[in-house]
Amino acid sequence: MTEEKSTEQGTISIHTENIFPIIKKWLYSEKEIFIRELVSNAVDAIHKLQHVNLTEGLQIADEYRVDVSLDKENKTLTIKDNGIGMTADEIRRYINQIAFSSAEEFIEKFKGVEDKNQIIGHFGLGFYSSFMVAGKVEIRSLSYEEGATGAHWSCDGSTNYELAEIDISERGTEIILTLDDDELEFLEPVRVREVLTRYCNFLPIAIHLEGDVVNDQNPLWTRMATELTDDDYKEFYRKLYPFSDDPLFWIHLNIDFPFNLKGILYFPKLTTEFDVTKSHIKLFCNQVFVSDNCTELIPEFLTPLQGCLDAPDLPLNVSRSYLQNEPQVRKIRDVITSRVAGKLVELDKQDRKAFSAIWADIHTFIKFGMMKDDKYYEKLKDHMLFAVSGSDDWTTLPEYLENNTAAKATTVYYTNDEVAQSTYLTLFKAQSLDVLVLDAHIDSHFIQFLEMKNSEVHFARVDADVTENLIEQNAASDLVDGEDGKTSDERIADLFKQYLQDEELEVRVERLKDESVSAMALFSEQDRRFQEMTRTLGQEISIPDKGPSLLINASSPVVQNILDLHAKQKTEDVELLVAQVYDLAMLTCRAFDQDRMARFLNRSNQLLARVNVDASGED
């Protein structure tokens, strides 16, 4: 039991009466923050002693520690450190004068502000957060200075305090909180351990609770990347995000200039439960947890990133408005964006196969980022991967343009539905023409973005037109018949228009190298893009029946059979076959409504019946 000597009683000279009720009203909505503030102060006191020990050569060899003690009988929570300690004069200066004057400034500046959760530390009010839960707060402290006398400070939440000299044998500071009756949850070890784990889990000084050390004093981001293994990074990730799958990749940050920033960022394997609109980064300041909602530090297109950032230059209690307006925050965001881009380039260069394996999880955010940030685009433009239809291969845009020499050098052919467009893909594959798969929601926008960035490059969906490489050149098809003055191709086109009873239908006749395809529906690339864009904006515009053009393959045996039947004046057979060829072409690119599908099925059965008649030898 220590004995108090002379006791000093005083009143803090401030203009605002009963300042503690006001502080309680305007401070954090999460009262548990007081533990973070007091433990952080304790660690700071130890750091100050370590610095003095180093510069003055005091040869203090103590095991530095912070102890959190709970006394349910006396309703007290105590936080004790063996740091630098304070004299009575220092308590007067730092507790009575500086903090209380800051409290007045706080009241005046922020009494009309909505966001009050994280601004107290900016004014040095961390210590006074203890009055959110305590009716009485005491400080017992002994300075490291030789010959120093112990000091005991006590305050009941009014502007009155008591300060006395006492006998203390151990250097350091002890903060004793007598908790209010409605705050006794902070006497439960489980609750206090939960708060310590949340806010103080990575502080560099051992924190003891009930005999256990509750924190990791050397988190991974404080170590050098060269001494860490992949398993180290994965284990740390599981510590941060239990029950999660292993991350796809990670980035170790260790920046000293033009600002201090350390951390490890992970790109997670995305699941349906993952909220990509919410920040998943844990922000620290000198290993003290600050916030897990710091969207301002990460660009919108990198919100899936998880992990830790330790920014010692930011205030411990940083406000949302500070993050939004601080130039350094923008610099941090730019550095993170650059490092992510650099990591993606590195992954592609090191192992294309491994990089392509994670592409499905990351490509949307990469494309979004490239459209939002020009510097990001410039770094990644030659490492943007595209799947090649009908294979396991992946390629980049420069590689595609270089390798697809059989096609137009500046045209990129793509599919957004490999099943529906299989007929077209078969034709391209037969001529060794690569087709890229662009079937994500973002791709329609991304295609136009790439065309804007590369004015000489044009993207064309496989059903937009047929490239010259698919066509068999035949001079005979251009010869004019003396009887009607038309070429054979023109007569085929007229025949289809006649039987389809659609003079406005655009019919084009070519001789494709693949005879198995009788006809194809072609959609103007620009018209289709416009319709897709309007649908995206919620303005549904259906494709009219006369919208697509019809390409007839004059090399197809089916088309030749139609011509023979027409010459024999078998009008009914020609009508059935022309309609069937047209509908088969349309079915490859869109679904029919109920009536049209019924007509198609009925006609199919009629044709099957005629095949049976021919097979039996009947006329």
C-alpha cells in the first residue's frame, strides 16, 4: 500500500463547465475505443523510454510490457506500463493543461459535425476517452528520472482534480478506471480480450491479460519480404481472415519515401458472399488498429483487396473528411495502384499459365481499373489476357494481332456466346483463325474502350460479317447470264427474297469454304452494340425481324438442292426449304417466340415426312 504525501487540489481553468459529459456526448459511438487509446499511450511511453535509453545510454534492461488487469470486486480496470513514466509537473502539463485546452478546441470545432467516431486523437484527447466508461480515473506514475517521486492524479469527471506525491517503487504509469455501473462489460476477460485483439493485436510491445500475451508483436508487414515464404503469407492471411480460401496473390509494401507506408495486400478468391463494394483493408498507425473502413486509401476498382496497411504518418484517430482531403492519402492510393499493376505484370511474365488460372477472379476489376485510370492502363495494356475460343490458350492483344496474320491485321474477332455462335466458330477454326472469348458483362464497354485507345484496331463479333479467309473465290459466280441479265448469285438472292416474301431483307450470297453451313445471319457490329448498350441502360429495344442480313452459302448442297427443285417447279418443297434455311440461320443467334417456334417445329416435321416418302420410293 503506497502512502500519499502532500495532496494538491485544483480546478482546471477552462471556460466550458462539466466538459466530461460533453466529451461523452460527442466522442466515439464505440466506447470500447478507450482501451485502444490507453494501451496505445502505454506503448508510446515504452517507446519514449527505449529512445531515451538508446540516446542517453541508461542501460535499462527491463522486459517491456503492458498489463491489463480486471478487478470485479472494486469495479476497476487497470492498464499499466513500465515505460518512461511522468512526474507531477508532467502530469500538470500533459493532463491538466494540454489535453483540457484541446478538449475546449474539440468542443468548439466539432459540436456540429456528424462524423464523430474518429477525431479525438487529433486533439490529444485519447486519455480522456476513459471518462466515457468511468466515473473516476486515476493515474499513478513514476518517472524514469533519477530521484523522481511518484505522483497520483485523480479526477471524478468534473473540472476538479487531486494531485499528490506517493511512494512507488516501479517505474512506469498505471491508469486505474473505476467503471460506471452500466459499463461493467469491460470487467469481463472475454470482452476485453476481444477488444485487445481487434485494436491492439499487432502492437510491438507484449500486452498481458490474465497472464497471457494477447498480441503478435512482429506482424508480417514489419519483416523483410526476402525472409518470408509463401506459407508465411498464407498463414498471416488466415490469421486476418479465418475460414477464407487462400489468396490469389499478394503484395508486400515497404515504402520510406516520399512517405512511410508498410503493409501486405491480398487479392482474395472471390465468392458469392464477398461484398466487393465494401473496403476490406485494415488500417494501422504504428501497428495500432485504426479502421477497417478506409475506402479512400484504395481506388474503387481495387476494393476486393484485403490485408493491412500501416501508415504512421496518418493520425491515429483519422476522420473520414481527413482521408478525403489529405494529399498524402491520394499519393498512397496512387502508389498502391502502381504496385498492384506491377505485380500483375510480374505474374504474367513469370508464369502465364498460373496467371491465366486466376484470371476469372480478377479480370473484371483489371478492366474496370484500366478504364478508370490511364496510368494503370498503360502498365497493363500488354498483359491483358483473353481466352482463345475452342482451346486452353490465352493471349494478349498484341500477341493476337501479331499471330492472327491470316486475318486482317487490325481486326479482332470475338465471341460472347460460344454455344449460340458455334456455327460461326466452326468456320473460323477450319481456317485457323483465332477467336477471343469476351463474354463478361463489362466486355461490351471494354471493347469500345480498347478501340478508343487503339484507333487502328477494330473488334468484330464472329456473326457480324465473314472475313475473306472464309470465302472461296469463284469468278463464275460473277458471270452474267444472257437470259435475264443477272449473275447466279443474284438469282439465288432473288429466290430467297421471293419465297420469304421480304423484299427488304438484305440477302448476300457467298461461297464459303465450309459446305456444311447453308446460311448465316449477320448483324451489323455497330447496330448490335447500340442495342446492347440501350439494354444495359434499361432501355430495351428488341431486334426487329428484318434487322439481320442473310448470307447464303452457294457452296452448300442444301442451297444447290433448292435451286434444282426450283428448276423443277416444285414450289412447295422450295418454300419449305427456304423458310427452314432462314430459321436455322436465325436460331444460331437468338431465341424464337412461341408462335415462330411452333411454325419451325411443324415445318421440321413436314420435311422429315418428305424424307420418309423419298426413302420409300414414293413420289
